[in-house]
Amino acid sequence: MAPQTFSCSLTASVEVLADTYFSLIRFHVFQNGPKSILSGLPSVVFSKPATAVERLFSPDLKPMLNEPTAIRAPSIKSAACLFINSILAIVSYNTYVATKLYNTLTGKLEEFEPIESGKVKVFVCGPTVYDFSHIGHGKTYTQFDTIVRALRYSDYEVSYVINITDIDDKIIKRAHERSMEPSALAEEYEKAYLEDMRSLNNTSADKYARAHDYIPEIKGQVKRLIEKGFAYKISDGYYFDTKSFSDYGKLSGRDTLKAGDAVSRIDENPEKKNPGDFCLWKFKKEGEPFWSADFGDGRPGWHIEDTAITETLLGQQYDIHGGAIDLIFPHHEAEIAQMESVSGKSPFVRYWLHSGFLNIKSEKMSKSLGNFLTIREVVEKGVSPSALRYYFLTAQYRTPMDFSWEGLEAAGNAFHKLEKFVASLPRGGVVDTLYKNKFKEKLENDFNTPQALSVVWGLIKDKEVSLEDKLATILDFDKVLGLALRPSPQVSH
């Protein structure tokens, strides 16, 4: 929860609200007789605000409220709700639990403290656009979209950037196979990716940054690394000397000798000084795109694209870097080495968040293994994008998911039940503060969306909360869940 500034104390705030509320109550009693309008309120006010209001306006008082008055009395009920919820909001502020998140860098659940109070800068590694996005990508980007929504829900001002890798060996290879220009292929699949993200209601990003738009910044970083002695030249390009950066491996706790299958993702060249050294700038080859540079014409390596983008848009240090768990090594490790070497500042990123795999038959879903389903394929089978989003939210972002059609169907049934329930509800209610606090508590515990969904279903089952207030509260929750729930225009109070 982002801290807020109050100009008055808790006691003074409550006194002002109470005075306003009871002034309205006294006016109502003056107009309608000295009936005890506060009957039953104190015992439930802090446990069930909606129930307190209903007791306040119990059946034997309704005829009195319907009598004509010099000033119309329905505002009294709104005042009661406002008073109760305002007290709870103030108490919540004074007793709030700070957001905690699991930081891959430290291996611990930590209290979140952004560099600048009340503001958060977030970067998530985006797609390499050479094919349609599979549902594993959908899981990652939906869960980070939800994390950003949750931060904004807690009143943080968030700047959220996702990169688009549109310069890459895979793009060049696929373009040659299809007899296309690499830039045209990248543009085609970038468009498809953005369409898929919109269908899933992943709309939180402030900026999608294409690598090719940051070539001057990339060249600038490479040049600084060369000048500072962190990079060296061999036959096919400039490489980062991992031995020159003493903290290399601090994110993953491993190097190339312990990297497992990640070794295959490190640039290979027998001329390298160290096995783990990675390419910063690849010298031009026939049939491949290149850009001129005073240190040799060529194109950027994979890792340098992201740090050039983030330095330009978010600065040399920022708050949260996210991505799938398979990017920890070597990609995120390389980003740290590059940026901290360039800037001389540590940590480059305060909090590293990584999403768990979406597995299929207990094996990571990936294009390289050929065991993937695209988002479009799933939707074409009749699964609504909102149901697919709900499915992703049934797992906490760090938790691996084992995909099954049965599991997706169960999630879809739950979503459609929720969707139908919301469409049946009358308008005119207020957000139930007790449930809102429960909902925020789950999100502030490392963005636990399964438990946040359980709060939604608990609210639905709670007979002491009015239907109107259920609608207002669920729609408030949907600012985070992003399920695009809509009340029916035909249902009225």
C-alpha cells in the first residue's frame, strides 16, 4: 500500500466524520420523530458495515424514511455508509500491512520500498516476435499485468515498460525461411502479440519499447563498456568479460559451469576469454540487418537491448524487473553485469520477480520443444479470453501451472458463474470496506491472486452484504483482476 499524507490525526478525522453524520441523523429525527435511529449500529459497525446500515434502516423505520420532509432524507443512508466506510479506511491506513514480495535477488520475502516514495518503475521482458504467443506467454504477461494493477490499486503511481525484441537470431532465421525481411516478420508478429494482449485485457503497460528504436542508446552502452574495459573484441563482435564483473552470478547463484541447459543460450565462440562471456555487438553478416557504429558495423546482442531501453526510460536504477523464471540465467544475470558496470551503481534493480512455468505433461511449454498451444488456438476452441485470464489467476505468479483442458474448463465454469452473478446484481451500492481490506491483504502478500479470488467468492456467499454492495465491491476488485466484468444495464435498484 502506498503511503498517503493526512493533515489531521485519526481521532480528529473520526470526530469530523462523526459530527457530520450525527448532524444528519439529528436532522432526520427532528423531521420524523424521536425514534432510536441508532439501534443496533455500534455492535456491528466494524465487523459488518453493510449490515450496520441495514439495521439502521430496519423495516419499522422505512415508513418513517418514506414520509415527505423539507429536505429529502435518502441522503441519510448514504451518509451512514460513508461514515462507516470512512472510519474503516482511516483505521486501515493507520494499521496497514505493507506490500511484501519475493525477491529473487535475495531469495526472501521482503517488504516493498520503492526508490521514490509512492512511485514505482517496472520493467518486464517482452516477447521475441518471430511467432504467435503461446499460453505460457499469456500466463506471464497476465500475471505481471495483474501485479501492476495491484500496485496501482494500492495508490502507487506506476510506470510500466515492456520491451519488444524485434532484432534477434530467431527472427532472422524465420524470416529467411519465409523469404521475408526480418523487420516485416517482426512487425507481423508484434501486431499479433499486441492483439493477444488486448484480448486478455493486459492493458497496464505504459510503453512497449521496440529494440530497433533504441539503436543509438544501445551503441552508447556498448561504447561505454568498451571504454571502461568490460568488453573486448574478437572475430565476430564485442563480448562482455564476465570475469571483469566480480558480482556475476549474484542473481542466479550460478555460472556457466552450473547453468544446466542455459549454457546453450550463451553465445558460442572458441575465441572467448571465458565460457560465460556473452555478445554485446555482433559484426555484420551478409543477408542480416546491421547498423553503422564507430566500433564496427553490426547489430546488438540480446541482453544489451533491454538495459539500453531501461536506462533511457526508467533510469540507471529502478524498482521492479519481471520476467519468466527461465530468464534468470543468463539474460537477467547479463543485464545486471552490463548496467552495474556502465553506471557503477548497485543494485541495478531492487526487486526481481519471476513467474513460474506453464507446464504441459509436467514439461515446460516452449516453442523450442514444440509442445505449445498458442493463445489464438485456445480461443478458437471456444475459450473466452476472460476465462483464460481467470485460469491464469488461479495460480500465484511464482507457482508453476500444469496445463490441462479439464483445469481450464473448471476455471471457465467458475468465471462464467461469476460473470452471470455480476450481471444479475442491482446497482446503487457502496464498496464493502471489510472485504476490500481482505482483498488487499491477499494482494499485499506477494500478489496472491488465488487467495484474492477466494475473497471474491466469500463475498458472494455472504448473506449479510447487500446485493448492491456486492456489485460495487466486485467491480472495485475487478480493477485488479481485469476480468472485464459488467453489470447488466437492465438491473436497477
